[in-house]
Amino acid sequence: MLKNHPKGLLYAALANMGERFGFYTMMAILTLFLMSKFNISGTEAGGLYSIFYGAIYILALIGGTIADKLQNYKGTIIAGLVIMSAGYLFLAIPALIVTKYIALAALLIIAFGNGLFKGNLQALVGQMYDNDEFRSKRDSGFQIFYMFINIGAMFAPFLATWVRNTFVKMQGYAYNSDLPGLCHQYLDGKMSEKVIEGRFSELALQVSNGIAPTDLSAFSKNYLDAFNTGFHYAFLTAVVAMAISLAIFLLTKRILPNPKSKSATSTTNLSKEEIKQDATEIKQRIYALLAVFGVVIFFWFSFHQNGLTLTMFAKDYTHLGGIFNSVEIFQSINPFLVVFLTPVVIAIFGALSKRGKEPSTPKKIAIGMGIAATAFVLMAIGSIGLPLFQDTVSQGGLPDVARVTPWLLFSVYFILTIAELFISPLGLSFVSKVAPSHMQGLMQGGWLTATAIGNFSLFLGAMMYENISISITWTVFVTVCVSSMLVMLAMVKWLERVAK
């Protein structure tokens, strides 16, 4: 698969894989951690999640500007890895994270480090393909790079879950995703006697090795402490992943492109007309990129519900068992499918290319939007008849017989992954191809800023989830994705013309 690609692609991908392993270890548990640690609602956790997830990407604009200004992409990337490591270490120490605002501060440190790292590594990958030898391989190069990201993300939820559950077990308990919320309800005096004597006592017995707790108040405090401390130790594994990524990058950075060594293009002999044409072309390229950025905002608003409302759906409405024995495991479905499906998608596009029928990158992005809409159509149909979220809370959670099969979420993640492969790696490729050479870091930051705006809006999904019909909530995302597809299709010919 790596044949006929630049040698540096593998090393950049490996460095990114280690960093993404640490990042997705955290993301697999973040929403559940915030709700359990600080006794907050899904809407409030969604607000914090949105701020963090948005900051990660919007700070890439600053990181790209710094690297473009200094022409020191590698140094900026190294600084990002070090800063991210500090943020993860901060999160891993329970005594330091005593309020949700301190936790948010630690998350913003991670976001700033990510902003220095993410877009600039993508810019380096794009620079590998800025010559005639590799130019035609740009799309598949970014697909391979994206696949390595997801190899790290694929295993991260399993490690996060294992670390958390192992610590809970060491304290004499078993894992149950419903118990943290129920423990908080009991301690706050908001639980009805029916739930106390029924579901709460039943679950407390199950997780205590069949020994009924004599003091439910003490049990609640101890279980929450074990559960939340387990999360902190899971964050510690992200620090190790950062160290591995940093080591890989330091050992192989000499193989990666070095824009500083490129001589600046001389304009001494250009006529005023030629300079004006260059300026006009640059302006058109920037306009085209801004148009694409505007459309993909809505994709990321929908897609990144996987870490928020889809995770909440897994906790509240999905039957857990078998291979899907914990909520966090669902977070591994998407990266697993990216790794599995990327070679298939590359092969399909390669076959179409040989026949002269491969869609352009803008058209692929539009198709991806339509595919994403079908995922939420399936989710909406599968959620018909489910009770409102507030009704499930008053019941102490849905009994297993009333929950939906985990294969519904699996199917939705499968479809969303195909959509992602049509949009995310190809979007990165489009940016690296169209962006003016002196604005590579800035424009990669622009792509990530579009992602940030979508992420800042994620909390709207949590608000709908907790206050209106679950099926109607997913229908909103269907509308968003279909509208984005139609806008993208309307711009395809213009974008294709600019990309040439």
C-alpha cells in the first residue's frame, strides 16, 4: 500500500498514530468522566465537550500561523507534543482535578498543544506530494495517513476501558454504566423509594460480588470514587502514548520535508500582469477553500455526535452484552472500520481512475454528505417508540428488555465511517492541493477551524437528546447532512475548475 509513496509518509503516520492513540483514549471516556466526576447533566457535559472539541481545532489556526510565520513546522510539532503531554498528566492526577473548571483548563492545555501539532503535521504530509513524482498519489497518501490515525484510535477505547474497569475491580466492584448517575441521584436525595428498593439496590448487589451493601450512602460514595479514579489512571496512559509519538518524530524528523530549505520563488523578472494573475489565482483558491470549509462544518456537527449523543444513546437505550459489554467499546467501531475499509475505498477509487471514471475530490465530499444522512435515517427509524430521556431518568434507567440491539449503533457507525472516508482524508488532500504554498499551515488550520465550529455546536445535539423525541433528534441531523450535500453539489464544477 505504501509502494510509490514518499518514504516520510510512514514516519509521519506513525508519529500521528501514537498521538491519536493518546487522544482517543481520552475521548472514549471524556463525556462519561465529566458526568460521573462532577455530577452534571448530559447537556452541561455536552457544553464542556463542545468547548474542548472546538478549541482543539480552532487553535490549529494559530498553530498553522505560527509554523507558516517561522517556517519551522517540525519545531512547532515538537512543542505541541510536549504541551499535550503536560495536559494529560494534569488530568491524570485526581487531587488536581477538583472542579469542572480546572478539568476544562487541563483540556484547553491539551487543545493548545493539539493546535500546534495536528495541522502542521498534515501540512508536512501535503508537502511530500508537491512534486511530479508523487503528485498523482496525493489522495491515496492522505487516505493512508488517515488510516494510521485510526489504528491508534481503534485500540484506545479498549485500553481506557480496561484501565478503568481494572481499578474498579481492585476496589471490589464490577463495572456498570448506569450506577454513577444512580449513585449521584441517591446522594442528592432525588431518588424515589421505588427505585431505591428496586433497580438501585439490585445493581448495587450485582456489582458488589453478590453481597448487598448495608449502607447505600457509603456504597454510593465508594463506587463513585473507584469509578472516577479509574478514569484518572486511564488518562495517564495518554501520557505514555505522547512520549512514544515524540520519540518517533524526533528519530525520523530529518526524513520529513523542510520548507525552510526551499529557496523562495523569485518575482524579480515577473511582469505586473503576471503578478496580478498570480494574486487573482490565490484569491480564487482561498475562496474555494472557504466555501468547502463552510459546508463541512455541518458534517462535523453531525459526525462528532459519536462522542456525545451517540455515546449517551449507548448508555441510556442500548442493550450491553457480548462484544459490546461497555459504552466505551462503541468508540472503537469507527476507527476499526476506517482501518478495515480504507484499503477497500482506495482500491475502488483506483479502479475507477484507471477507467477514467473516478469522481473529483469535491464530488466525493458531496457523496460523503449524502451517505452520512442515510446513517441518521437509520438511527431515526431505530429510535421510533423509545421513551423520552427524562422518562428513562425517572425510571432509574431502561430495563434491558426495553433497550435496542447494539447492532443498530454498529450499523450507524459503519455508514458514518464510509461517509468519513469520502470527506475527511480527501478534504485534507484538497486543502493541501489548493492552498497557496506560503499558506499551507494556515489553510490546514482553516480546515480544522471549520471542524471546530461544528464541534462548538455539538451541545445542541445533547440539548435535543435530553428534551425532545430521540427519533426527531436524529431527523435534525438527516436534514443538516442532506442540505450540506445539495450545497456542495451546487459548487462542484467551480471547485473542480479552481483545483486544476
